[in-house]
Amino acid sequence: MAMKKTRVRVLDLGNMTFSKKELVRTPDEAAMIVSPAQAVLIEHHELGRILYDTGNDEAWEATYSDDMKATYPITKLVGIEEALAKEGLTVDDIDLLILSHLHFDHAGGLRHFEGTRAGGQVMASETELHDALYKAYTAPGGISGAYIRPLYCLPGISFQPVPDEGMKLADDLVLFVQKCHTAGLVGMRVKLDGGWVIFCSDTVYTREAYEQQLPPGGAINETDDEFFENLKLLKIMEQTYQAEVFFGHDIDQATAWQAKGWIE
């Protein structure tokens, strides 16, 4: 469907509450952090309705590993269907679905798109797909770290690979691939009336990590080098486009953007 202009809305998909050291490097062993799950809904003037990520699986207690549930306990869950319904939409109203990466808290709602228009062309990094699909079919029980085979190996889902050099979907919507956090993580740059916004997803979790150059905690990133190299590229992009950066799991930013409603 044709839109008059491009606008975005950050959807609240709940949160997880856990030790801060699992998210951001910190010497405070006792510090806790609330980590939001979210999706970005875009109404694009040419491309229609686009969804970036799908949050956690509502059946997480059955599908997630005991280690995941212990390390990243879910304290609030809003399914993607419920979040879309709050906007008067269903999964059938989505024209294009983009997954930043295939970790459980970003691809958990993918099953709802089986057999839909968007589910027939899910965009994800080509490098990420090679890595995630290999792990899905070689790891014991189909679980490898934050990858869970039943969440994204689905009969009614087909993928459209995004090459490492990225992809321009429109003049005001560009996908770029980051070699950080996963083998290939799709970031998104969107131009609104107020300027460009860079959605970097989990390559940088929080504003604190971005501004203070704090590497991620936990064991997701293989080396700190990939974080610092990607951080440098993001800062160059931020300066080049005079953009605002939207982070992967910053509860204050997520809450503020959700309160704004639609942003043009």
C-alpha cells in the first residue's frame, strides 16, 4: 500500500532482566539491567509496511534452553502478533520482514509469518544465514548459543539473502551488514523528516556502551576487536549522515521512543 511519507514506530515486545555484566562490560558484579525486546515498524511511502525483527517466542519456556532461561530470564513478554494488533495490524499486513540476526530474542516471532507475504521473502544477512543454518543442523538438539533451530527453520518461511556489501531498498532506506555480534548482522539506515536514524541492533547494546566504548559482556562476541572496529564504522556513519543511533537493548531509549508513537 502507498504511504504519503516514511515513518517509524518502535514496538514494545517486553523485556529480560539479568546481570549487567552479560550485556555490557562492567566491574560491578552485582549490577542488574533491564534489556528490552523490540521491533521496528516502518510505514514506507514506496515499499509499504516493513517490520525489523520479531522479538521473543511466546513459547520460550518450552523452546529456550535451561541456560538461556537462567542467564536471560524473561520478565515481560509481548508477542509480535499482540504488538501489531495494538497498531490495528496483523502479520498479513506486513509487506517485508527484515531480521537483524537470527538470535532467539530477534527471530522468536518468525513462526507467525509462515505462509504470509512477508514470510516468503524474509531478509537476513547471507553470511548470517550460512552460519546460523549450519549451527542449527549440526548443534546438539538444534541449539547453539543464542540460535534455536525451531525458531527459524520453518516450512512456511523463505529467506532473501542480504549480501555483505549491503542493499539499498530505497533512497531513504538502506541495509548494511556488520561483522560484529554475529557473522553478519543487518543494520538499517532510515531517513525521516528529522534526519537519518541508524538502527545498529546488537552490535552496540546501549548508549552507555557507545559513548564510553564499552565492549559487550557475556560470550557472544568472539573478540573485543570486532566490537571496536564496528564501533568505529558506526561513528563514521553517524557523522557522515548526521544521524541518531538506535541501540539494540537500551531500555531508556526504547521506552522514550515507544512513548513518542509514530515518528516521521
